[in-house]
Amino acid sequence: MIHLAQASEGFFSWDWVFNHLDDIWDQTVEHIMLTVIAVVVGLVISLALSVVALRYRWTYSPITWFTGILYTIPSLALFAFLVPITGLSVLTAEIGLVSYTLLILIRNIVAGIDGVPDATVESARGMGYTKRGLFFSVELPLALPVIIAGIRIAAVTTIGLVTVTALIGQGGLGFFILRGLSLIYSPIGTTQIVVGTVVSVALAVAVDLTLVGIQHLATPWSRRRATA
Amino acid sequence: MVQAKGNGMIEFLGDVLAWFGNPDNWIGPTGILNRLREHVQLTAAATFAASILAIPPALWLGHRRLGGTFVVAVVNIGRAIPSFAIVVLFLPISIRLGLGIGFWPTFLALLFLAVPPMFTNTYTGVAGVDPELVEASRGMGMTDREVLTKVELPMASPVILAAVRVATVQVAATATLGALVGWGGLGRFIVDGFSVRDNVLVFAGALLVAGLALFLEVLLGWVERQVVPTTLQSRSEVVESVVA
């Protein structure tokens, strides 16, 4: 610990931070863009696959098996598989990032819709809802809390994984972590590692809280139930 | 960077096969076998150390039903910290502690990442045991210690084993990043491949890393099914943690 205390004056440079606020902002915006694209594309694919899985039950097992394999492959390896095919590009980063969202999202969408009470579905049918109407106006809204819980996990996970894409030339805030690694013996290096990490964690927390807020606004009935 | 497309792709996969077919790539200190040994040893050491640190306090707190809010906070924060950042962040810390580069920053980062999910899953497993069951055991005259060791621990064992599996696979995945801070392991092939722009090496390394992760997942899943009584198997739902 004594070593750490002695060396700590050279560990972090506020000067570097104040001189690079523009860079930090730009990388943060890129980080958000990479995350939003991955989660939105992941959500669209997951919704489609979930509809298939709900309609044809036997497909659920192979779908979760395949997305489970994607989820288990370490991120660096997944990106490394893609580099020979799609190069050091945004596309490579996004294919990898989207792959990791699928398992979480599909599980939550299917569980959410399965969790809608049979009595509710029956009443809606009795009221004359078509299959499509039932799905969009009854099942999907009632499954929203569980689906949003899945989106929260997917978004927070993706924000973390975006940093790894620095190794394939993307990375948002991961850019600072990777550059800091190459300047590891200088305070300029350690400062960049800390900045990249702290801003990325802050971003994850902010996105998580935003999604909690969205859920609160999007499901007014669960709020009323809570206060009643 | 040469990109492989169409016929090039087939040629490329041929090069990857040829790389695996070359005995020189298997033996010696930088060969596949030694890198695999390093990877497996570090994964085992870090997972074992993390279970020693995480499981006993989680059992006790779960038994007492203490600190639920804390556990939820740990899960959420743990998920938000990128493993890549942790591995890199432990490098300057390790250097300043005089532990150098390579093994120690990787080991400490893996420990740091593996403890929270093991702790929370064990906690949830024990705290989630049906309170009526606990009441009944007490009514039968079991001591506090017996309730923990004879009722709560067996009931929670599927969740704890699943937590160990998830943590092991996560540690093996993250150990790949150790190559960035001067350690060996299978990540070496990918990181070296990136730095010399050798796509064959990158792809071969990715195959090895992915193969090991999937093998561990399947192996530990199989062990779980052998060990856990079928009546308890549906309980083995755990909080899946972040992929590295």
C-alpha cells in the first residue's frame, strides 16, 4: 500500500481531463451510437424470433440453444472470427454486439408474453380481438415490464462490450482504455484508463435509470397497482 | 489487411487448417498445448479463490436473510463495469504494488469479476429457500447450524453449482484479455495476430478460445446434471452475468 500511496500523485492527471473534454464527449457519443444501434437491431431480430418461437413452440429450444452458443463465445473471440470476413469495421463490431443481446432479449420477451394471464387473453378473445390485435394491444403491453427488464440487461451489457471493440478499431470510450494501455507507465496513460472506465460505468447507470423511467411511463397500470 | 471473400474464404479456411496441422504450433512454450495449460490453470486458480472468498459469507448472510439491498446493488454495479476495463485497470495497480505485469493483474482482475456473481447467486439461493421449510426444520428441533447445513445448503446447491459454472465460463472468457496485459493463455494468439495483422492466427485463436468456453459450459452443465437431484433441477436458474 505504501508503494501505491507514493506513486499515486502520478496516477491521475486532471489537466489531461480538462484538456480533452471534447475528445471525451465525442467518444461518449460514439459509444452511445454503437450501443443504441446494437440494442435496437437486437430487439427487432429478437421480436421476430420470439414471434416465431411463440407461434411454433418447438423452435424455442433451437433458438435459445443457438443464441446461447453466441452468448457463451468470449467477445474477443467473436470479434476475431468476424475480422477476416468483415474487417476492422463498425459492421464487425455491430454483428458481435447484436449477437450478445439476442439470448437475453428473446428469453425475456417469451417469458413476458407467457406470463400474461390466460383469463386476460380469453377475455380479449371474447371481446373480439384478432390474433394480431391481441398480440399488439394486449399481450405485448402486459409483457412490457419483463421485456424492459431484458432491454436493461442487454443495454448495460452492450455498453460494457462496446469498450472491447476498441481492439478492432471502434470502441467509443474503450479507445481511451486501449490508448492508456500503451502509455501504462505514464500518468497520461492511467488517467485515460480511469476516464474510459468511469465514464462507461456512468453511462451504463444513466441508461439503466432512463429505462426504469421509460418503464414507469409506459406501464401506468402497474404504477396504479403499486399505489393502490 | 487482406480480406477473405468468396474463393478467398475457402483458401483462408485452408490456411487455418494448415496452421492447426503444423506440429510446431502445438509444442513449446508458445505452442497451443502450453497456452491451453496456462489458460486452464489460471481459470481454475481464479475461480477457486473467488469461491473461497464469496461463498462462505454469502451462505451466512443468506441464512440470516441480511443485506438483500446490498446484493441487488452488487449485481447491478457488477454488470455495469466492463471486464476489459477491469483487466486493463489492474495493470497499473499491479505495477505500483510491485507485482509486475502478466499473471498478477490478470489474476486480480478475474478475482474481482468472479466474486460478485458467485456471492449474489449463492446468497439468492440460500435466502430463496421456502421460509415454511425453514420454519418446519426449526419446529423439528434443528439448531441454527443444522438448518443451514441440512436444509438450506442442499436446497440451494443447484443454484450454487450453476453460479460456479457461470463464473468459471466467465473467468475463462475474460482470461483471454490477459494477453493484453502481458500474460499468456489462448488470448495470446488473437492479440499477437492482431498486432502482426495475421488473420489466420487471429481466427485460429478465436476457434481455440470459443472452443474452450463452450467445452467448459457443456462439461460443467453435465456435471451439474449428474450431481443435482432431478427434483431440484428446475431451481438452478441463476443470474447470468456479463460476457467478457
